[in-house]
Amino acid sequence: MTNLDAYYTQNEAAQLLGVTPRRIKQMWQEDELPKVYVDRKPLIPKDCFVKSQHGWIVHPQLRGTLIMLQDAGFEFIEAGEWLDRYNPALEARPLELLAQKRVKELRTLILTLTF
């Protein structure tokens, strides 16, 4: 069973970032923010966001990580699911590594998926 407390809805994410829900939809369409489906409902993992001195923002390393996954052959939805799923090689969810500022370790693993 999925812990829904670990996700934001489109409206919740918009409120967190201080944007409209339409902007979140645009971010999905532009592959800037991962979307995962839980019970057919599009959600955003909370680990995609970090607190800055000016409020909440999308994690600065997320976009580049999504691009790397797409370069490795992942479709956008697959990339979001991969980031949100526990990975035995990392002993964590990839998004947790982003939150822990272990970006190099995460991206090194992604490079191995490319070849």
C-alpha cells in the first residue's frame, strides 16, 4: 500500500510553490516535474521539493536528473516512477538521494543504465 502522505496533488504542489495548478500541469508537459500515478491519480513525490530562503522550490538537480533518465531511454512517466521506487543498488529511493545531496552517486548509477 502506498503512503499518500509522501505525495502532493497538483493543487497542493501549486500552493506549495505559489503557482497555479495550470503551471504544475505545464511543468509536467515540459518534463520539468515528475508525475507518478497512485490509484490512477497523478501525484508528485514530496522529495521533489526543497525549502530555500525564499520558500519552496523544485529541487535544483531534479531537471538534469530527469534529462539524464530520458537520455538513458526512460519515458517521462517511467523516469518519475524510477526516481520514486526503492533501488537496491542505492539502498534508497533515488529521490531520497537528491534530498540528501547525493546527486553524484545517483547520476553515476544513471550513467550505467545508458550503456
